[in-house]
Amino acid sequence: MRLGVLDVGSNTVHLLVVDAHPGAHPLPASSHKTDLRLAEHLLDDGSIGPSGAGALLDFVGEALTVAEDQGCQQVLAFATSAIREAPNGEQVLAMVRERTGVELRVLSGADEARLTFLAVRRWFGWSSGRLLVLDIGGGSLEVAAGLDEEPDVATSLPLGAGRLTRDHLPGDPPAAEAVKSLRRKVRADVAQIVREVSRAGQADRVVGTSKTLRSLARIAGAAPSSDGDFAARTLRRADVSAWLPRLAAMTAAERAGLPGVAAARAPQLLAGAVVAEAVMDLLGVDRLEICPWALREGIILRRLDTIDDPLRPPL
């Protein structure tokens, strides 16, 4: 069947169209996205402003047209932290539903962690043993660990690269004291989940997903995206630590000149590196592998798992 997955994230809103069947590798057919950056359309109280809500509505309408043109039999639509945490999130969801007919499902942070873990498990397989999965998004950090397809631990912290850049790193480049202050905050927050994650046992394989970790791996020498999904890519904590002071001294425009760093994501790369170093250090991770599958693929896989089971919820 041909599925559309509409992902309303803190950075991008992305429609991925795939040909997917139970037991088969989901094959991407087309992609349509925009760097909407809902986190930058927030009012002082954290609500999504009219400009952000209007832009979201316009893109959802575009996405529906693309999905119809591509022959999608179903569109799975979901939203993450930007709408989940906005005081007017319910109103924005109602507006989208009334104007477009799209029912955006808001995922909890734990849902994000579990579904991303499922995607990673299916990508690397059972022979990988106990997995530890890290995902740095625009609004939150997800961590999951376990031996099965359902993780033993699935947790989320409000440590997304976009959120931290907006709230803690003014200036281009930011002041050294702001970077130090952010480092202290991130490490204090990550320290709160170390015991919980450690209870899941020692990981046999540590995996990272998200654009932030892929970009950090790329500037540290990993294969470019043109080499395809099956090229092995890794990120060492030592490389993140080495790059941190360099990223802190760069402007966003200078970071955008680095290999694999998109101009739209460049302002957030420093905050993402601060989070990556902290979580890898405090969880005792020297090296992680980059997985091309993440939350969207997890949602597709979960939907395929439920096609023949009408009593099981889709996600």
C-alpha cells in the first residue's frame, strides 16, 4: 500500500510518501517538506502565533494535494513537541482538523522514543542485542534502551537543538558564558535520567538518529548522504568534544559552510553538539552509529504491524 506520513516537528513539516507492505522494506516514493520552524513562531507565553498556525495550515493543505497526486491510500499525520507543549496546541489542532480534515495525532515524548526505537531495531535487527538509541530533535531529546522491539526505557527531555538555541544562545556567535551556562544546564538535565537508562543494562550497540547527529557525524568525517543509506556512519564523543569550541566560535553562516550542514539547521548545530556531548559522556558512550530510520519509519512500521489486527491501535 502507498502511505503518506505527515510529520509536524519543531523544525520541519515533512510529508514522506512510501510504498509499504507487511514484512517488506518501506520504499520512499516522494518527499515534500518545509522548514516551518514552529518554535520560532511562539508568542511570549509559548503559544503558537498566528503566522505559525497559518503557515502550518497552508502546508498541510499542500501536503494533502501531494498525497492525493501520489496515490496515497492513507495519510498518517502526527505532531511532536512544538504543538504538544504549546498552550494553544488544542486550538491549532482543531483549526487544522476543521479546515483540512486532517486529524493530527500528538505524540508524547515517550511515544517518540518508543517508535524511534522500533525503527532502529528493525534497521539493525535482533543480532544487535541490547540497543541504546539517542535522538536529538528540534524541541526534545529522546532516549530509549532495551533488548526487544518495545524498549525497557523510553524517556524524553526538553533539550531539542532548536529550543535551546532560541532560549539560551542569543548572538551570532553566542557569548562564551552563554555556551558554558547551556552546558551546565544540559548536563544537569541529562544527569536526571542516567540511573533510569542504566537500569536497562549495558548496551551492545549505541545508535543515533536525527539530522543533528547526522550533521555532526558528517563534519567529523562520516560518509556524505550521496553514498546512500547503507553506508556505515559513526560519531565519536571525542570528535564532538573537539568540534564544540570550533562551532561555538563560528557564525551560523560559517557553520552552514561545513560539509553536510544545511543553512536552515546551522544556527542549531552548536546546541545540538552540546546535547550530544553531554548525553554521550554521562551515559558512557564513546561512539555511536547513525541510523537512517527514525520516528517517521517507526510510525510506518507500527501501522503495517496493525493492518491485519483491527483491535490494535495504529500507534
